[in-house]
Amino acid sequence: MMLVAFKLPMFPWFSSARSKKHAVRVSTLSKGYLMKYRFHTTAKRAAFSLAALPLAVHTQAQAQYAEPTTDLAALDPVVVTATLAPRTANESLSSVTVLDEATLRRQDPTSLTDLLRGQPGVDVSSSGSFGKQSSIYIRGTGNESTALLIDGIRLRSATAGGAEWSYLDPRMFQRAEIVRGPRGSLYGADAVGGVVQLFTHDGEEGGPHPRISVGGGSFNTQRYSASLSGSNGGTRYSFAASRFDTDGEPVRRGGEDMGYDNTTALARMSHTFDSGAEVGFLALRARGTTEYDESGSLATTDYVQQVAGIYSELPIADNWRSRLTLSEARDESDNYAYDSILDTQTRTARWENTFSAGAHELIIGAEYMNDSVAGSTTGSTPWGGPYDIEDRDNKAVFSQALLDFSPVAVQASLRFDDNEAYGDEVTGSLALGYDLDTHHTLRASYGTAFRAPTFNQLYWPGYGYPDLEAETSETLEFGVRGQYAHWFWDAALYQTDIDNLIASDANFDLVNINEARMRGVELSAGVEIDDWILAAALTYTDPENRSGDNAGKRLQRRASQSLRFDVDRELGDWSLGGSWVAQNHRYDDAANQNRLGGFGLLNLRAGWQFAPLWSVRLNIENVLDKEYSTAKFFDGDDYINAGRAGFLSVHFGQ
């Protein structure tokens, strides 16, 4: 392993650290990091990301080992979510997928779930298309066990648990990192299956750089976005807004159209002083209305998704940077069918210190978080009214050591959480990596995590169970990664055991009784060569209930087999591409009686740059017009997703 130093502002927005193979100046807003990349490429540059591709590529890739190009920085991307500090995907000793700006622009999805579906270890279920309730399952764990971060700020509903993915516009984000495996020792509660972090647009050098997009398509859909970004001296800025409006499609056979609209605004700015100190802020707010089917009738929900934060970072010494971040996240939902108002406000203060000593790093920090549902009411039900308790505090301290004893790397972390609702939790992880040679790395890891009981479970009016404890997990993983000049492959084998699962007993009371086991294999690979970009992912997951009457059954709404293949080709001013996702059947119920059939989806896309800075894009989703469902209504009908749809858009800007 080669050593290089780089400067990176530290968590919650910036992170200062040393990488093993690159001299980098990074400033990107990640788990709160703003990182500015400047790569000095060395002989060990690797490739792209995604699944098992033909071995014929190997011969051509080997011929180019000795001559890596500057393009390869994008192929072995620097990630920060896995370790709180910048490491290449290979160095992170984690199972990680990066969806960069080029990928998001090429695919231009109408929803985050379309982007995430079929990625390694990731499954999606939804109650229809366009702003309908969706769940993300990483490695078979529930939506409540997947943490969502936006530029380092945690966003979720404390009432239901988990994030509402369908209310976020993909065009507001520049990059996504998907880390699979437990990260409780870094991020606290709910990072059991993994973490998804979305990064908003950073200000480019120079400028200002304007971007504008106008488009529309099937289901009377209209889509607009505009942004302005750039830098001047030590100040970087990015401002953006978007609007999405559609009449939607029926979510039940024979039903009426269910519409959706979303308006989002983003503001982000930072300043770096001559001393190396940095300050900055971020604000993102999305609001709108979604329609849904309530017992055959149209009902509506107004929603707000919001994150905001400020940070300050100081270089205390040459080898010590200290950062303080204050943030607030809101998840608000007004449901008119039940007269319910479910609002979550999460306020967080995080202090993080990064110490470096040669190739090694030590991160020590503390975090205070307050969840509040004040003002919420569960609506016009027999148990309607405000929650029995409306807020809870969580205090935590954590540390992580990143050690490089080339060719051996060691990563160890430990965290203590003290929550006034469900008590104390201690989580930790240990990862070991070994470089077999210049291109192949073995890794093994063990980690623990926990999922917090929700306000609905603890404090629902007249029906809460305040004595519930957190669900706990242990995960063991083995992996190997191969990185070459223009391609890579990755394989991972894991098992997660979850105890104290919250479930209903024979009297329909909530108790900590169930156990579950998730086993799986993930294969991924990617190639970028001769204007071709290919990526593939193959996932096998066995999420099994291990207790009660349904022991041995698959956990509901999870597919066990998934395949995704993406291919894109540049042809001068033209580009062509497509994505194919195939998944097997799943069950809507714990007893595995209500079967939902498997499906295959084909999406096609084309682009044409018809003038400098001007381009037009055409996306056709579900080309084969496949009717598919990943969830059922309570009455047994399928929630159906949209059929074939086309969208055309015109874009101005770099």
C-alpha cells in the first residue's frame, strides 16, 4: 500500500484524514462532509462498480494495468459513509456501491426507488408508483433498519420508523453511496442492514454555472428543475429548485388515477478561510401532496421532508481537526382520511475530532439527538389523540481507529448510546483487510447494531408498549474485491442474526420475542472502456423468520433473488442505454400464503447533445408494459405499479 496525505474537512460535513493511495483535497458534503476532490493518480487505480461481467474483459483490462488514466479516479471512487473518513471503495473494507453524478444524469429516474431497485443487496417494495409509500430493504432487513442520510443529516419518521424515500426528487442529488452491513457503531440506531447517503450538489470551480431542465410525458407528467452553482475565492455555493407533477396511475385494478406533486428547494454554501477553518450551511425542503387508495376511495396526504444544518471546523493542530455540526430534520405528514398529523422533528448536535499519525487515523466524537413528535395526533380512531410521550433524548459517544499496516488494514469502532426511552446500547465493529497483490483485497468483518422501537410502538395513545427494548443484531461478513485499470468485481458472503424482534404475541400485544436470520451472497462488477459503461449486480438473500408459528418462513415482501444489468454507450453527440431488473417472487404475509409473482423490468434511454450546453433526453420506463406488484392491500388486492411510460426533457448547462 502507498501512503499519501490529503486534507479533507471532517464529519458532519467535512472530514480530515489520510488515504493510502491518493493525495486528495476533498470537500464534499457527506454524512456531513463537504469534500473537494483533487486526485494525484498512482499506479494502483481501479475500476468502476457492479456485477459479474464476462471474463473476456479480463484480458483487455490486464493489458492496461501499467497505464492508468485520470479517468480511473471515477472508477474506484472515494467514499466517506463507510468509515466517516475518505477511503476508496476498495480501502473501505466494506460492501459499498456508488452511484455518481454521471450515472444519475444518464438514468434521470423519476424516483429514488427506481435508482435503488436491484442494486447489490437492495430490494424495494411500494404501494404503487409516483410518491406512494415505499420501503427499502438492505440485506433483507426492514425499512426501519436502513438509515438514510442527506449530506450527513439523518432523515426519518420517528413515528413509523424508517425514511419515506418516495418524497425525495432524485434531481436534487449529485451522488449516492449505499453501504451494506451494520454501521451502528458509527451512526447509532437503525443502521442494521446498512446506510444510504445522498449528496446534494457541490459548488463547482468558477462560475456561476446555471442548469435548467424542462420536460414531461406519460400520465400528464410535468417536470422542471433549475440550479446555479459555483465558487469565488474560498466560497462555494449551490442553489437549486425542482417541480414534479403527475396525474399518476391507478394503484388498484379498476381504480382511479392517483396523483402526486413535489416541490423542492435547496441552498448550500461554505467558506474556507486562509487558516484552514471552514464554516457552512445546508437547507433542503421538499413538500407536496400524494393521493392514495383508501378502501377503494381516493384519499390525500400532504407531506414535508426537510433537512437543515450549520457546521464549523477548525484545524487545532497539523494532525488534529475538530468539527461541530448542528442540524435539524423534519418528516411531516397530514393524512386527511384519518385526520392525523404525524410530525417528526429531529435535532442533532455532533462533535467530531480527527487525529492523524502517519498512515493511521483516530476519530473520537460525541452526539446528542432529540426526537420530538409534539403537535402530532393519531387522528379520528378509537385510539386517536396525541402520543402518550412526545419526545426522547439520546446521548452517545463513539470512536473509530483506521490503521494501515500495509498490506494489512484494520478498522475498529465502538459506540455507547444512552436513550431515555429504551435504555443503553453498546455497538462495535472490527474489519480486517489484506492485499493479496496490487489488484486483489480480502476482507472480513464483524459488527453489531440495533433498531430503536418507534413512537407508534412505544407511545401510541392507549395502545403503546413503553417497556419494549431495542432489536439487536450481529453480522459476520467475508468479501474479496478485484480492481483493474478499467473494471472491477466484488463478492460478499454474510450472515446477520437479529434478536428481540418486536412482534405481536398470541394476545396481539407487542413484545420482544422474535428472532430472524439473514444470509446472502452479493456479486457485482463494472466496466468502463471504449465508450461503453456496463454494470451488473446479482443478489441472493435468505431473510428467514426463526421463531414462532412462522419459523422457517421468508420475511414478508422480500424477494430472495435479484439481478440488475445497466449498459450505456456514448456515440459522439448521442448516447444510448438501458437497465434490466429481474426479481423472483415474494410473499405479502408472514405465513407465506399470499404470493406476489416475480417480474422483469426493462428501461431504455437516449440522449442527444444538439448544441453546446444543450441536450435532449428520452426515457422509456417499463418498456414491456409489465404489470407487477410488490405489496397487497389489506383486502388482498395487489398494489399495482405503473405500466409503460415515456418522458422527454430538454436540458441546458454543463
